[in-house]
Amino acid sequence: MSEWKYNLVAFNTIFSREIRRFMRIWPQTLLPPVITMTLYFVIFGAVIGSRVGEMGGFDYMTFVVPGLVMMSVITNSFTNVASSFFSNKFQKSIEELLVSPVPNWVILAGYTMGGVVRGLYVGVLVMLLGAFFIELQIHHVLVTLLAVFLTATLFALGGFINAIFAGKFDDIAIIPTFVLTPLTYLGGVFYSVDVLPEPWRQLSMLNPILYQVNAFRYGILGQDSGISIGWAFAVMTLAIVILAVWALHLLRVGKGLRS
Amino acid sequence: MTKALEIKNLQKSYDNGFEALKGINLEVQEGDFYALLGPNGAGKSTTIGIISSLVRKSSGHVSVFGYDIDSDMVKAKRMLGVVPQEFNFNQFEKVQDIIVTQAGYYGIPAAEARKRSEKYLKQLGLWDKRNNVSRMLSGGMKRRLMIARALIHKPKLLILDEPTAGVDIELRRSLWDFLREINEQEGTTIILTTHYLEEAEQLCRNIGIIDKGEIVENTSMKNLLGKLQQESFVLDLREPVADVPKFAGYTVRKVDDLSIEVDVAKNQGVNDLFRQLSDYSISVASMRNKSNRLEELFVSLTTDTPVEKSVSENSGEEKGESQP
């Protein structure tokens, strides 16, 4: 059997194990985002939204659905890899992989794609929920898919790096709480940055999540937010490359894994 | 003959400055059953950690069946199966899933791995538990699970780090039988570390003793046991004796009314002893080694105490502590 076939089997093993994990513990992984997002839809969309009026050229509910889908994708792809990899590190079962001949890039790809699938899975669930509240129509399918896939990949890689540095369970909660949540809430999920006064509008432009949310919203609603889609994709791709190289470096030196 | 394992000048210093291995050299031939003995903290687990790539070496070379663990990492790892000291499987996964997953890491597709896992799970008495979540297993079963997991890719070299620690006597014997079988029938080279010297004596053909990061002995079990200068036997008597008479050529001590201890020098034999016992009309019910012979050697090699001295000075009670 060629090295490629070995690696393919190994990738499938890690990948399907990751999917098995989040499906097995669905009350912890799939149910919470569904409940939270339903609440968001009801409160922000239906109750408060009707008083907000238009946002970015759409009624508020229509505006907020793509944002909330993206928020779920970001959180879930990140958390999946961070929790799963750290939990294996904590239980030492990561040694099963470390003693095996699986190359580092296959380990990284397997975990990352597991996180991507969790992100997309939850994203689709939230999207279907949203369809109860708005008439859902995707304007640019390719842009939508690419935006959501690149975003999920980027944050799954982020979750992997978080887990490598984490020494205790608290450490995989710190980044989501203190970095991810603020950036997401301020990243154009709930409002268009155009409504912000300066310098807040300019400052928001430094938030990478803004570009992802806007690219996705553009894909769904077909609304031009004034941010170049090409630029958004270029930034995301570059960020993915940087995080992947960093993660591979950490695996090679055995950071937190080999003594 | 092929070398299953070759270690050259292996040195390991941890970040805190502790020098766990001081440039050890070790060779284990293909098909061997080798024991690596040493007190706690001697460097056994560090050595295994380096071979299995969980610990980074500071310097030196390690090769498994001729494949260098640095330059030929993938091939070296394919040759190797490791059973660690601590449980290191996912506690939330099912027994068979753990093994099939491990097989997948070695490129064995799931369908093939399921078939193969049946053999090992049955051999190790875990087949009925295959759908149980691993954390629900008993300690002995968890250890057997790790052995099945280490064998699933049919490694040519199996390394076990204290495989029978905390395992009851019956299970220990059945594990010994199992290991002997795969060594003899499948030709798997086995290296084990153990605290139980009886285990090494029963199972292994060759032995290395490691102490404070250095190999202090590396020889055949036969040679090592041949170094014993004397052995002590305990004789259980049929009838109580008030005083122990003088025995020519033997040191005899009274333990209690119904048992005596005799020191027998190497090559001295026990025929003469029994002749003298008959002369004194002392009737012996049974006879046994005072303690494990290997243990005497082990203590002497790792504490710089001469063998003769340790034999006569160590009391049975002290040895009892280091026995399982």
C-alpha cells in the first residue's frame, strides 16, 4: 500500500472519529446553539427587530440571520477542535496518535476538518431555523459556500492552536470568552458598521470577523456592504495559511505534547 | 541476526536539568524476550518514551529493526507497538472502537481492523466487553485493552512498560502465557520493564539493569543468575526442634520451632545437607527459596552492596515490601 493510501485511511479515521464525537454528545454540541439561536431570532428578530426598522437596506430579521449563522459557525468550529484535541491531550489518548506513523499534517487536517464539519452542521441547522422567520434565498451560492468554508477552517485551526497551548480546561475557555465573543459581537453580526460614528467605524475595519460576516451576508442577501469580497477571501486565505504553518510548527516541536 | 532495537549513546536531560539517561547503549536481537529492570526513576520509562517518540532525546541514536527513529521515523514506528504504564486511551470510547481507531492510524481500513480486532479481543478475554465504554472496565481489563491496541498493526517489536502492575496473580499468569505465545509463535520481539523480578526471571531470556540513567548490567538471564554466590532456603519441619544442631559446611539459623533457614553456597548442592538432616533425625516437610534470587542480584547491582552481604543481611520482611 502506498504512503498516500495509508495517510488517507489515517485521515478518515481521525475525521470520522471527530464527527462521531460531536454526534455522540449532541446535547452538548448541537442542541445548545439551536436553542440559543432560536432565542436570538425571537428576541432580536421578532421582538426588538420590529422596532429597529431597516438595517443595511433590509428589515432587521433578514439582516441578522446571516450574521447569526456565521456566529454559530465560528464558535462551533473553534470549540470542537479545542475541546476534542485538549480532551485527548488531557486523557493522554493523544499518545495513540503520537506513537503512530501518522504525519503531522494529516493529524492537523483530520482535526481541522472535523471542526469544519461541526461548524457547517450547526450553520445549516441555524440557517434552517432562520428559514422559519425569513424568506431565505441565497443570491451567490459560491460566495456563500466559500465564505462559510474558509471561516470554519480558519477558526478550527485557531481552536487547534488554542488546545496545543492549553494546560488546563480553563485555558480553552479563555480565548472564546475574551477574544472570540467580543470580536464576533462587534463584527457586524447584529448591525451594519455603517451605522457607527467615527472612529468606531474605522476601528471596526480592523476586526477580521467583520470581513467574514460581510462576505457571507453578501453571498446570501446579495447586498454590497462596500467591502471587497476578493479582499475578504484573500485575507481569510492568508490567515489560514499562517495558522496552518504555525500549528504544524507546534506539532513538529511537540509543544505541550512531547517532553 | 537482525537487531530489533539498537540504542547508541542515548542521553536525555530534562528542562529542569535532571539527567535521566547518561548515554546508554543497548541492543536487543530479533525474537528476544528482554527485561529492562531498574528502580523507580532509573530511566526505564524515559527510554521507552524516546523509542516511541513521546520524549525527545538530547543526543544519541535509536533504531528499530534498522530504521533510525529520526531519519526513518515512519518505518520505525510501523515496527513498534507500545503498552504504556498509565492508561492512555479515551475513557469515553468503546473498547473495539479504540482498537479499530488505532489500526486506522496505521493505515488499516476499518473493515479489516474490525476483523483483526476480534482475534486479539478474544485472546485477551475482552470480546464480551467490546461494546462497553472503556472507563467502565476493571484495571486488569484496561491493561489488556492496551495490549490488544498495541498489537493490532502486528508490530515486530512490542514494548511493555510494567504490564502487570496492579494486576492480580491469576491475570498476571495468563498475561505471561499470552506474551510467551506471541513471542514463540509469532516471533514478536518483546521488551518489558517490570518491578516484579519474578516476572523477568520467568519470562525473559536476556536482561538489562538500568540505574540512575546508566546500564549497569546487560546479559543473559542464565549468566546473571549464575553470578549468585549463594542461595538461602527455608525448610519447614514436620516436628518442632528445640535447638538447631551444627551442620558441617552450612550456615543454619532457626526461624521458629517449625522452620529453619540454610545458606547454600554456589555449587555446594543440598545432598550433604539432607544427609546431615537425616543424621540428626530432622524430618523436613517442605523446602522453598527464601526469596527471589534475582531480587538479591538486583539489590546488589543497584545499591553497590555485594551479593553475599545482601543475601545474609536482608530479612524476609524487607523483601516482602518490594514483592508484589
